[in-house]
Amino acid sequence: MSAERHDLPGVLRPLTGFDGIADERLHRTNLSIATGSGPVVIGFATDSPKLRDWARGNWAVAPSDAPPAGRLYVCTAPPAAFGLDLPADTTRWWCPGERSLLSFRTDSYSIVKVGVRGVCSAVGGEDTMFAHGCAFRLDHPAGTRGVLVIGSSGAGKTTLVSRLCRTPGGRTRIVNDDWGAVDLATGTVVHTGESRLHMKMRSVLAVHPGFDAPTPMMEGSGDPDDPGTRVLVDPALVYGRDGLAHSARLTHVVFVARDAPPPSADQLMTVLEQGSYSAYYQRSEQFYNGSLILLSEADRERERDRYRRLFKDVEVSWLHNNGTPDDLVDSFMRAVGLG
């Protein structure tokens, strides 16, 4: 019996002996993700015209002859259709030798996005960390702050940032709305280069309540309250041209959590590594980043080291989001020295 197609990231397992899929049915695109030390190129292949078009609409496209740092295969057909003796289920497969991530039986663009993020983290350079969080520059009469807000899905990141965007007395300029690169050598966050953002419709409306621009690239039920309703949208239509920035020098890293009070300094790394349960991933998001490829102790130590370096030259705060949205904003402004 064939497996149903799925739209949730399956369990990640290692794969050996894989040397690519040479199949003329696959649409191939080199996706380019900007970092402080140059772009990371991901070779993306799919049998779905929809996923091809969404990927090209989301990310910058690199020349076809650019050598990829890693590869991502996301296909609607089962593995057997490509001569692979693998289960036809939701399992995702990571081949470290080929730096390739494989998913089958899905036409969900969310799995493509998660895959791009995971491969980037696995193949990124020594001085590059990809963080799941909103990075922005906050220009305020009392000073400018470069901030990275990190938290598990549903922790309140969007609530906080949407309120900051509408709070008088300062200007919040978004670098990356949900994920992107930190240059650990300089402590700078850099825009990923996405021409359109892949966002939940309810997140778009939280930031821009009057949003009514056409969104022809939409997946899910279409109900704005349904977290599965996602769109590809020009960031300027959500945040405004003046609400965007290409980069920011980080001064603060702020964690937001609903289910965990602030840990002590010596507990912080342990708490980060444990992460928090995510209904989307249906498991814990280790390091508050569910896209990470963590199959070995070396993988986990790589992320610990990235966080250690991130924390060296910034102020780190932990906000326990157990009050109102206004309480959250007040706590944030105090944490960054502007309250």
C-alpha cells in the first residue's frame, strides 16, 4: 500500500551509498542564500513544477553552473520511482558524504523551506550560524539596537515583533523575519536575499492588520486563522520599504519562551539543547531550531560552539511570555536597555 503524501517534516535518518538522482523528470535550480561571507548555494531538485516555482519565487537563484555546497531533493513520487530502495513514508534522509537531504511523497513547500534551512546549517562555513529567529535593527531615541529574537514555534516571536513594528517612539527594521545567517566573526546578521517570504497568513496579518494585497502563491485551506495557510509575499508589502534593513550588528540576543522561566547562566546551553516541543515538528526543537540536522554528537557540538561564539559579544536575555502582549513588549524594552 502506498503512503499518503504529507506536509510535516518526518523523522531524520542517515543514509549511506547515495550518489544523487540522475533523472530527467527532475526540475533543478541552484538556490542562493546570502551570508556575511558570501552565498551558500543549495542544489534543489524536484519532480513538482509547483515546488520548483515556489522555490524560485522564494529564494535568489544562482547560475546553473555554480557548484552547490549541498543538495536537497523533495519529490512527490516515492523513492522507488527513482530506483531507491527506501521506505515510502515520511522519513527524511541525510547523506553526509554527498551533503544531500531527501524527502519523498510530499508537495508541501514547507518541507522545501525546512530542507533548505537544514542543509544550510549543515554545510555553512566556520564563521556562519543560521538562527531560527527574527533579526532586526531597532532605532530608538535612546539608542540603536541590533536584536535577534529566538524561540520555539508559538513562543510569541511574531507577537513581539508585530507590536514593536507598531510601537511609537522607535523604528523597527527587519533584516530576517524568521531565519537567517549570523556572521560570527563580526556579530552581524545579514538578509538572506529572499525576494519573497514564506509566511503564515496569520503572521502577515499580525504585522500588517490591513493587508489586502493579492497573494497568488498560497497553500493550505486559505483560512487566515489556519496556521497551515501560508503565502509567498514581498517583504515590503508586509513591513514597508522603510521597515526593512539589509544587515544589523547584533547587540542583544533575546529568547522568548512560554513554558520555561529564565534559566541560570550555567543552565542556558542545556536548556537550549533540549529545546521545546513543537506541534509542527511533533517533537522537540533542539536549539530552538527544528530544521537542524543533528544525527551525531559532532553535529550537536557544532551548534553548541556556534551559540558560544554568538553569546561572546552580545547581551543575552530570557523573556518568560506568561502575560499580555503589552507585558511582553515592556519586558523586551527593559531587556535591551530602552525601557
